[in-house]
Amino acid sequence: MHGTTLKQIRLYYGFTQQELADKLGITRGYLSQLERGLKPVSLRVQIKLAKYTTPKPELIDTLDQLKNLTRLEKSP
């Protein structure tokens, strides 16, 4: 999982950084680092995130579209 995906999920569910950080048991600053891609999103964080979010088809479609756009931007 990329940090931008984490941020999109947070925004989709309407969590502030502080609210999501509290749910995940991490600091808001660390969450900010994750979202900016400065730190990798650990499996532990991903598992905790899954407890508070339910993937919805429209979110998955949006994330897939974002991944495809990112790939196109990086292509030569």
C-alpha cells in the first residue's frame, strides 16, 4: 500500500489525520509521514486500517484509476 492510497482511504471515510492516527495507535506525525511516502505503510498499520474501513466498490475503482494514472505518468 502506498501512502497516497492511505490518504485517499482516510479522506474517503472522513477521518482527520488525528482521528485515524488514534484508531491505528500511531502519532499524527507518523501518519503524515506515511501519507507523504516518507515511511512505508507497515503490515501492522494495514491490518489495523482494515478494522476501521470496509472496501466499497467505488473506492476500489477510484484507487485503481489513481494507480493507473500514476503508472502512465511514470511511463517514458
